[in-house]
Amino acid sequence: MLSVSLSTYYRTLQKKKQLEFGDLAMNASKITDSLSQLFHTEGHRIVFWHDPDQDFSDLFQDLDLDGVHKIALPEIGQLELKVRLELEDPESKYLLYAPAPEPAMEEDWLLDIRLYSRSFSADRASMLLSDLGLRHHVLREHISARQAFFKSRERLAKLQKLVTPDDRERDLDLKILAVITKADHADFDTILKRLFGAMCSGEQCDVETPPKPWQEIEKFGLTAFFWQEVARKFGVTAHTPSLFDLLLKLLVNDFVAAVPGEAPQAVLHFCLSDTAFQHNIAVFLDNWRRDTDHLHTYRLLSGLVADRLNMANILQAYDATEIQDVQTFEAAERQIIRCIRSGITQNGIRDREAFKDIIQTRRDGFWARHGTEAVGASSSIYTTTYEALEAALDLLALRQAYEGGLHYANAAAMYQAYTQELYRFDQLYRLFHEAADDVEVAGWDVLKGVQKVVEGCYSNWYLDHLAEGWGAFLQADPSLLSSWRLESVPNQHQFFADWVQPVLRQHAKRKIFVIVSDALRFEAAEELTRTINTKSRFKAQLHTQLGVLPSYTALGMAALLPHTAYGFAEGTDKVLVDGQPCATLEQRHQILAQHEGLAVEATRLREMSKEQGRELIQSARVVYIYHNQIDATGDNASSESSAFAATRKAVNELAALVRHVINNLNGSTILVTADHGFLYQDTPPGDLEKSQLPTKPDGIVKAKKRYVLGNDLPQSEVTWQGNTRSTAGTNTDMDFWIPKGVNRFHFAGGAKFIHGGAMPQEIVVPVVQVRELNSEKAQIWAVSQVDIQRLGTNTKIVNLIHKFEFIQTTAVTERCLPRTLVISLRDGDQLISDEQTVTFDSTSESMEERKRVVKLRLKKQEYDPAKDYALVLRDPRTAIEYGRETVTIDLAFWDDF
């Protein structure tokens, strides 16, 4: 054991000598270069070199400076030296080396010479001063106190990249902290974020063990400076400070600054006596939350602090309006959502406007954008929950607008009302369930109570009133079923003649593309139209046609094809178009081929390259593209609960398909339509929704949940009855029964998703007409974003909290899209306030309803009342400035109000 220890000691000693020799060689070279510069570059004749520690006595003897005489002061008398330098040899260059400190002025016989000469130091601190390029020599003592830090050449090299010649003690210490913490910038905010981040590894945080950077801060003697900076910037002091204590106080003070009234008793002892420092804290934490490199550690550490403080319990004392500005803790987001949920379930839409404002604010906040729990690829659980809550609020408000029921003069008026506004019931119901289903899949059941309210509104009120009003026209005398005609509404079986042939006749060489999406109902097509219209080169217009009845796939698909006559093969439910079968894609292709057309599946077309697609359609003038997402999902018992998710996917796919046709296939005219719509209720129907059939007659050829086909069907009190010759334009007779309202004949094969009946959701069939615009029209119809202006002329800020009012000058439309801005106050480009992300997305025609108030918190620091600062609006994605306005800051008092 002893031999091993001696061996280790010997190797360590040898390594130390090698390092010292290396340092000596490096110093000799640097000293020679520095002295040469003093003599030959700067032109000094006499240079004094004092070496009180005699570190460089041997090196002095070996120095070889061209044209310079070396004199060691102890070897020559001072009078003799004065005579030599001033009388005997007044022209030559001299290096005067003294292995002693510089004498006091009153004892210095060479003072007069020293005053017109140059001094040189080669101690470690002076060398570092030179290495760092610092011009203030008073820093030598400061650097000497940091010798432990400078022992590492790697640390020195990193520091050299940060320092500037005019740096002083504070600047140098900040940059040393930046090196220790590996911060990109030598500002205290970045250093602090790095220190807090060092507490975390992966998804775990350790706030009890000092992180490695903190251990180095202590090792290098920088703790006092660190806590001085904390006190200076945040006003946080403590007898025995720690990083966790600092973190806790920062978060608590950020929280209490954002809520009204006094701080909760449970955290009162963490609050600062000087609340003006809360502004600096707010700006720092806001910056931390916005920093994509560090926001993950913010989530983890704020969650840990919230757990220890039991913030979930503290927050229960607040309602949503009181904590709508709190971004400190994720628990606030959950409490706000619970409050809105309770408001809806207990009071309906009494607080709708307040809730809508809160939702709008929270969507732009940190937790909605970067929450710890994700739903799908890009949305947090909070954003998705707010989407569901907003849809519920809008649905309840729409129901209130029709409190008196759904009453119309005739069927055409009710049909028009459905296409203008009533479809919104179906759309909002879908949007609610689409979001609520995602939230439920993520494991959160916060929307259960709201779902019951939504179901009561939609299934128990809207569908009942819609069925009652529409049903009255179906059974009127003469009934709508006997004619199946509505003024100014084309019938679906005339689709080819009404929509396709006019294009072919007007343009001898133009192609027309028809996308048929199975079960694409009107409300989804309305959303599709808005989606397409967000592209500048496209213009989409939404129309409707009265769908065939019964509203099922085989009949609807046949009605859309070109035909002279179509109907049923005798004794069967098989549909023939001009005597030809049309059930399969190949059969439809054969029919279209007789009209210069072809049929192709959307999936196959999307898989083709541009060249393959163009080759496929080269000789065709009519291209039918068949898309099946909604019906394939909904019309299946095992997947019908995903019908709304399939609708979302269908809208996205159809928008992409339209772009594909225009961009890759040179399509200029596209029609998007459907064979039928659908009805969907999330709550499974009960026995009351089941229509009992009378004794099954002999003439039935097909019986489904929503319709029965047959020959010579008898009258039935529980059904609507008709003949397809009237309701579908067939050239053959086929009687049908459909259950009244939203009823089903049976529940086999799924019961939530249905079609085949006569409800508006099933028979209002959309036709979306899409055109590619030429350059001139594209410019006229160009898509833009809404413009924003600040209201008021006052540009002076007199308080640490200042409110700015903005107005969205135009309403959001299909062609005028929302605009999101990050708003802040800056000194040049330096941030001096927190930043607020605001989305201007109002669709209101009222200017008053398009106003937004933005509250900014200034840092607590000195501001020059005569200096220009800036209110800056930037795009959050590109950082491109949307606007910059000059403001002045004159803080007479540190006042928050």
C-alpha cells in the first residue's frame, strides 16, 4: 500500500512540474512579446518591472530583447542609474527589473524617471488581465481573488469569448457565472435559468442537493456576489439562502401579484415587503416560460413547488375571473377549467361572455400552449378542453336564441334556415364531442357534467324541435314526400345535369373534377369551405341540393352519376344507371367512360406521383374521385363512436385533396359533394327512439335501421311513406318506409350513427364549388390577416403596470384570418417588460367587441424620462415586427396602480 502511495505521489509531482514548466514556457513567450510591444511598437525607452514575489527572476536573466539593455536594480545604485539613464546614455532602451514591490512615492529616488516611463507587471493577475484584454488595471486584485476559477485553461478560454475591454468587477463576475453555468448569455436571468435547470434531469428534479454549477459557485467564492445580485434584482434576501428558497419565493410572489386582494395566509410569509420587485420577478418568470430551451424545467419545478405548497387547495378559494391572469402554476389552469365547467352545469350561459373572454386569454397562455399533458400531435389538454367548453357555451347560446322553438312558414323556409344557421347546432355538437373525446382519451373526465348539459340541449331539445317542425311539412297535405321539391333548391338526382354539364358545354377542353365524399354532411362541408378559403389561390362557395330519399349510399351514389334514367332492377334493391350496375368503382368508371370520364379512389390518387396522376386523367374531361372516411367509420358498430373524429379527418383530407387536384393535376374547377348526410347522437338511443314495425309485408326487399324498401308497402302510422319515383327521380317504382323523427327500426349494427331518413342532417346534401383564381382575381381575393391598431394617443407610462388598448380593425372572415402577436416594451431590442401573447380572432361586426386590453409589467429599474422606449408587436413564429411605437417612461412613484 505504501509503495502505491509513493508511486502515485511521484507521478503527481512530476505532472505538476511538467505543468509548471509548461506555464513557464508560455509566460516567457508572452512576457517577451509584451515587452517587445512596449519597447518597439509603443516606443517606450524605459520600462520598470516589479516582481515582489520574485517569480520571474530566472526568466529575467534569460530574456533576449533586441536593442534593450537589462538592469537588475539591486545590482546598481540609484544615483549611478540616474546618471546613466539621463546623462551618459539618454537614447538607449532599458528594462529595469526589481524583485520587490514598487516603493512609495516619497521614498522613490527614481520617481521623476518613473513618471515619464512605463510600468510592466508579470504576476498571474496581471497576465490574466492581459489575456482577457481588460483595460482597467484596478481589476488585478479582483482577479487575484478569483484565482481558483482561472486555474482551468478551458474556463479561461470560455471567459475570453465573453469579456469586453471596459468590463468592471460586476461584469466580470457575471461572465464567470455564465461560464460556470454554461449560459449562452452573461445576463443574470439566463444564468439563473441555467442554475434552476441544473436541478432537473429528465423528468425528475432534486431541489435538496446543490447542483454541480452551484457547488462550483461556492468553490470559486462567488456566492456572496450571486446573492447580492438576487437582492438587487428581485429583493429576495434570507439569513441562510438556498436556490430552492429563491425559487419558491419567486413563484409565490409571481402568483400573488396576479390575484386580487391580499395573499393567501398559507403563503403570506413568502411575500416580499417591497411589491415593486414583483415586476422584475414577473418579467423573469415570463421570460423563463417563453424560453423553448428552458420551459420544460419550468414546468417541472413549478409543479414541484405547487405540490409542496398544496396550490390546488389554495386555488379552490378563487373563481375563474380572479385567477385568469395567473400563469405561475399549472394548477391554476385546472381550477379555471373547473370553474367554467361548474358555471355551465349550474348556470348555463349566464356568464358566457366572461367565460369566453377567459378562454380567449388562457388559450394564449403558457399552459394552454405548453402544458405537460398533450392531446394529439400539437394540442395540449387545456387547449382541447377550452375548445370543448367554448363549443358548449356557443351551443347553449344558440339554443337560447331559439327559446320559442323552430317555427317556419313552409318547408323551403325551414330548409333555408337550416343552411343559414340551424346547421350550427350539429356543428357545435360535433366540435364539442370531438374535443371532449380527445380529453377523455387523455384520461381526464372534467367534461362529464358539461357533456350531460350538451346532450340535453342537442338530443332532448334541438333534435326534438327540428323533427317536430320538419315532420309537420312531411305529413302536410299535399305532403313534401309526394313532390320532394323545394323552390330554388336543385334535386340531387339532377346533379350531373345541373352542375357538370354546364361546365362541359361552356368550355370545350376544360376538365371538371367531382369529389364524392360518403356521408359528408352540410355542417362539415361548411367548415371545409372555410378551410379552403384560407388559401389565396382558391375560392370555394357552398351550395346545397335536396338529397334523394331514402338517403342511403347506393341510391345517392347512383343519383350523382350521369344518366338518362336510373332505377331499381325488378324485384331487387339493386340500382341501375341506364340499365348498368353502379355499385362498384369499376362499374361507375364504365358509366363515366361513356361521358368522357373516369372514376378513381381518393386514396389511390393521393398515392400517385404528379406524372402518374396527369397521365391517368389525360384523356378524361370528367373525373369522379371517391372518398370514404365518415361512412366507413360511422356505419360500423365497432367504430361508430369515432364518427366525429372521422369527420375531422375527412375535412382535412378533402382540403388536401382539393389542393392536390389544383396543384398537381392542373384542375381549375372542382365540385365536392356527398351521397347523403348523417345523424349522430353520442348517447345511445333507448326504446323510445325505436319505431315498432307492423307485421312484415311480403313486398319488402330491403330493411335497414333507418329505411325499408319494398313493393306495394301498406300504410303505417309509425312511419313516413313514399315512393322513390317522387323522392329520388327513379324511373321505376320503389315504395319505402322511414321512421319518424330520429327513430330507428332496430338497433342492430350500431345505433348512434344513422342515415337513410328524411331529417335535414341526412338530406341537405352539400355541393362545394371550388375554383382556382387567375392572378388578377387571386389578388382581389387574397387572404390576409386582420389589422391591429392601438387606441388612444397617450404614449407616457407612469406606473410599473400599464394597460394598452388595441382594436382589431376588421372582423375575422374566410379571407381575413386571425392574427397572433407578442406584445412587449423594449429599450431598443432589450426587453424591459413581460411579454403578452394575444390572438385577435373576433368575428364580431361590433367594433366595441373587437377591443382587447393588454397589461404589461415593467421591470423595476431606472428609466430616463427623456429617452424614447418602444411598444413592440411581433409575430410569435417569425419574430417579424408588426408594429413599433415610441413611448416614454416617467415613473414618479413605484406604484402598481
